[in-house]
Amino acid sequence: MSPVKLTLLGVAAAIAVMVGSFIWFVATWDASKEEPITYISHTTLRGLA
């Protein structure tokens, strides 16, 4: 294989791993176990001020 083909194959493999891990993350996400990141309590805001 030429170096260009090996590089493209490596890039394609890296992208496939990234897409696969994102799909796994979304498929196994349990929203009931996580606090929404858009929620900020009043005590948090007081601590930042």
C-alpha cells in the first residue's frame, strides 16, 4: 500500500472509532442519572458572585 492510502485508512479508522464511541455514548445515556447542565441552583450562583 502507498503511504497516502495508509494515511487515508488511518484517518477513516479514527473517524469510525469516534463515531462509534459517540453512538455508544448516546445509546447508553441515562438522563435520569444526570443533572441537566442548564440547571444552576441559587446557591451555585451565590457562590460565583
